[in-house]
Amino acid sequence: MQPLTLTDIPDPGVFEACRSELRERVIAHKATRRVAVGDRVTLLFEDRETLRWQILEMCRVEGTRDPAGIQLELDVYNELIPGDCELSATLFIEITDAVAIRPELDRLIGMDEHVLLEIDGEPVRAEFDTKQLDEERIAAVQYVRFKLSEAQAK
């Protein structure tokens, strides 16, 4: 998949004018890419459109309007675009009880050793973004990659 560029990002004024319509479309698009694993973990398999939306929303929330600032967001989120024979996903750990957040996340330390995808009976271990891993804590949002063989990718 090709990385996103500044030409893929509309002017903030244009985005704001069509945001509601785009939001509905991206929600529908994400629904086909979301996989629940139990009642607290969800994987969203990323592509150019899911990441483009994330960049647009980050720029909107942060008030980023200049090309250099938008490029910084592109640089961050382009790291999540899957390469050849890869799947890239954002893993969300959904805990709604504020008191339970830290104990639940602490309980999941080491989960990076146990997340895998099975394709035709073959396990494909998730590779977690090492910048987000810590031996003593885990974040509620993780970025994972599954490196597939050519046969698995087909």
C-alpha cells in the first residue's frame, strides 16, 4: 500500500464542509475492518482510508493547518500502513470503568506474546510496536503488524 501524501489530505476548510458525510462513510468502512476478540479487545485492520481519516481528525482537533504540521501527522500515521504481505491493525483494549483501567491493563502485561492470527491452520504472531511496550505497563491502544507469507497473503 502506498503511503499517504499531502495531496491525499484536503484543505481543512474543505474537510470541515464535508466532514459529516465523510464520517458516515468511514464508520461504515471501518465496520468491515473491525474484529472483536472477546468483550474487551478489538482489532481495527488499517488501510489508507482509515489512516487518512485519523490524520484528518488529528489535524482538526489539534488545529493543524500548515503543510509542515500535516506532514508530521502523515509521517506518524504512514508507519501504520501495511507493507507487502502484511496486515496492520490498531488493537484497542476497551475498559469503561475508570477504577478498573489500571488493574485490567496491568493484568494484560505480556499479551504481546499471545496475540496471533490463524490462516489455514498456521499461526501468524502479531508484532507489537516496540515503542509502546514496557515491562511494567501496557497502553490501551497498541499498534500491531502481522507479517504473512505470499500464500497467506493470497
